[in-house]
Amino acid sequence: MIPFKKYFLRKQFQKKLVENEVHRTVSQKVIKTVGIITTDEISNWVNVKEEVEKILNLRNVKIYSFRTHQNYHNISFKHFSEKDFNWQGNIFKPSFKSFIDEPFDLLIGYFNKNNLYLESAVLESNALFKVGISDVNQELYDIEIAETPIKTERFFFELKKYLTILRKLKN
């Protein structure tokens, strides 16, 4: 069942990626709200939300982490998994759907490995400005930063430089 689901999900993802590229606009809005999409693995060894609040000096930050199928037994409102997507690529977990539908001023895709479910979540997001780690999928983001997730501070200091240049952060 999973290969069948992944096939259709990938097909929908490619279709939405093309549509997104045609209708893409870059927001000039100052950043007040931040959404973060990451993996459970990264969340276990670094507090990404805390780093964003500290380095970017922003307080309205929400985070969702992707869990692999081995961790289904722990139900959480801050995690999502492949079971939260149907075969058409639609998200049906209400709490995750409301996170994706929220028009964040900034969405950070904090993961460095290709993952159809993480990439679909970033693509589906209604965020106005999207930033992520390079080497994942350059079509998803407005800005990509070449850094590894283990160097969290360096990533966010670099992001702060770019956002300051673009006048998206208040000093």
C-alpha cells in the first residue's frame, strides 16, 4: 500500500510544485510569526524553537516534527507522520492541517534529507516566506542556506543576516 500511496503523492507533489512556481510571490512583510517543520530526530538533539526565539528575537514560533513509522504509538499534537497524508497528498490530521493553513510570515524547513512528506508539508504551507537548508529541494524555498542541521546557531545567524538585509526583521 505504501509504494502505491507514495507514487500518487509524488505525482501530486510534482503537479503542485509546478503550480506553486507559476503563482509564487515574495512577501515584503516584516516577520512576526514563524513556523518550523523539522524531523523528530533533529528535535531530539536541538531545540530549534528556542534557537529561533533567541537568535532572531521572535516570540510567536510554532514547530511541527516529522516522525517515522516506528514512532506511531506516541500520539502528539506537535508531530506528524506519513499516516497524516492520504494517497492524494491531502493532510487530514486537524491540528497539522491548521498549522499548514496558518499564514506564517516565515516558514523554516529545518531538515537536510529528501523526504516526500516533509517536502509536501513545506509546499502545502500557506507561509508567506520560506527558508530551508540547501540540497533538499531548491524549488521549495525563497532562500536556501548551505549548512548542516547540527550547526544550528550558524544557520540562524546566517538567516538573520539575510532577513536583516531584506528588511524582514525589526532591529
